[in-house]
Amino acid sequence: MQKLLGAKWLFGFIMLAMLVSGQSCSQYQKLLKSDDHELKYEKALEYYEEGDYSRAITLFADIMPIYRGTAHAQTINYYFAMAHFRNREYTLASHYFKSFVDAYPQSEHAEEFLFLSAYCQYLESPRYSLDQSNTRQAIRELQNFINRYPGSDRVSNANELIDELRHKLERKRFKTGEMYYNISDYQAAATTFETMIRDFPDTRYREEAMFLTIKAYYEFAANSILQRQEERFENVVSAYNAFAGRYPDSEFIEEAKSMHERATEVIASFRENRSQEAQQTG
């Protein structure tokens, strides 16, 4: 009996919820067709406060042209941008935040919205292995915020976000270098590691990247035709000298020394052969 009553109560609750939902949808559809713009404005604010951001966005978009240039315009644009943000539509939110700042540069919300525009780009930044266009855009916008509001309380947060994004770019570049090395494209690997170090001089990957540069140059030279080996082993020596000068106690130093010694021997052998040939010719 109790189970039967419980089932009836649950069924009744579901039917009531469906009825209320149906009435709500019907009222919303009537509102969309209505010419009562003030009512739409009030209901859009209500939907926003209730967390029904999709309906709020639709109503704000509908009345936005009507209220352009009026006292309601700034409020509508404020909630329109925030509703997209709350709805996790970050690309659109970033655009509307910037549009708000452009339209109302003296607004009390201008600083917050310029930061949120950049923050949306940060949220859209994918994992390091994917295309990093959003990451670079986020860094640019966060730096623009810092430049525009250097005294803001949000500057510290912006700098932390930039550091996080830059680390993602460093990691992608480092992993790209590793990928080139693993597929035996040693010249591309060495170039990738060197440009990474140049572009990110304080990178946490610097020591390993410098060591892998030596390895890449070494393998590139060792697998080259005889006529190109000398000049390419000279790159090994140069890369080793830079590495040993900066990290003399590195965990990689012994392996690096071994490659340096072999490169030095090969270079010396080429020079000795040239000397002997010159003597025989003379």
C-alpha cells in the first residue's frame, strides 16, 4: 500500500511539474510575440536572476534595438554580456564584453568587462597539444588589460593567467621538438628547441631543451653525408659549450660530454685529413 501511494505521489508530482513547465513555455512564447517591450525588459531581468540565461539572452536581443540610446541601453548590454558568460558561451561573451567597453568606456563596469573579455579567451584556451590561437589571443588581451589598468586589483590575477598560458605555449613547443626528434627530423628538432629557448628564456624546460639540442645536432651530423659532417658536428660543439657553461652540474652533462668528445674527434679527423692532403699536394 505504501509503495502504491508513493508511486501515485511521484506520478502526481511529475504531472504537476509538466503542467507548470508547459504553462511557463506557453507564457514565454506569448511574451516573445508581444509588443510590450517594457514587460520583456522586466522579464529578461527576472530570467537572468533566476539563472534562465538562454531566455534572458533571447529577450535582451529582441529589445536591444528598441532601447538603443535610452536609459535602459547600458543595463541591457551589461546583462546581455553577463548572460552569455553565465551560460558558458565564452567566445560570444568575450565579444560582448569588449563591445560594452567600446560603447561605455567610462562605465563603472568597463574595467571588469575588459578583464572578463580576456578571461573568456583564457577559458577557451585548449590543452597544449591543440592549436593555441586562443591562448595567444588571451595573452594579448590580458596584457592589454594590464597596460590599460596597471593599478587594478585584477593585475595580479592577470599576470598569473599569463604565466599559466605562456607555460602552455612553452610545453607545446617543447613537445613539438620532442616529436621532431622522435621521428628523426633532427634539424627541425634542434631548430624548435633553439627558438623555444629564445622565445621563452626563463622556461622550465630550458635545461632539457638545451641538452636535446645537442642530441639533435649530433644525430643530424652523424646521419649526414660525409661532406657535410664537419660543419654539422661543429654545431654539436657550439651547443655543448652553451649547455655546459650554463649547467655544468646537470644530470645530462656526462651524456653531453660524450657527444662533444665524439664531435671533437670527428672534426679533428677532418682537419687532419685536409692538412695531410695539403702537404701531399705541396
